[in-house]
Amino acid sequence: MKGSKMASKGKVLIVDDDPRNIFALKETLDSRGYTCLSCLDAKDAVEMASDPSIGIVLMDMMMPGMDGYEAIPAIKNARLNLPVISVTAQAMIGDREKCLSAGADDYISKPIDVDKLLTVIAKFIKTENDQ
């Protein structure tokens, strides 16, 4: 693939207050053909999610100010069918259900298992080859 640009598999919005987490997710997803946007703040994420080109949101649940539990319903209010995946270090019994109750379409715990992340994203983003 040298010299040629891979077609994007879809646009992913990464929301996390830790730039290191954003960097790691972007590196992982960019190298697999996804186009990534990011923000450090859930309020910004709510605004950015209105962009119809975004195919999925990876939402950290524990952030200062507006957290993921508040942001997901706001995003879903603006774009009901936009998949939002909670990505959180909260991995105790009941945390998955709490995220899903907030409106998340799926749940991934940190540290992130890359294979699981890619499987979850593929459930929600269909590429031209999947049609």
C-alpha cells in the first residue's frame, strides 16, 4: 500500500479528557483505516456529534464537568441513531448496565482490548465491503 491512501472505513469521534488515551485510540484506529476526530470535553462532543459524517462515538464516561452519562443522552437527543460506545475504567459489576442505561449502544472497559474494540466498532460501522 506504499504511496496510496487507504479509503476510510468511517469517521470515529473519540471523547476522553486524557490526551494519552486519545492518542492511543487514534493510533490504533488510524492504522486500521478509520478517520478519527477527538475532543477532551463532553460538551464539545455533543456539538461535534451533530456532524452527519461521524459514524460512531467512543465516549469516556468519567470526565470533569459534563461526564459521559450526561453527554450520551444529549448526543442521542440530537442524533438518535448515532452509535455511542462507552469506554471506561469503570469495570465493576453493574457498570456495563449503568452505561447502557445512560443510552450507550455498547461498553468497552479500559485497558482496551484492541480486538474487542474493533469488533464492537465493526458492529456499528458498515463499510462499502460490508454492504
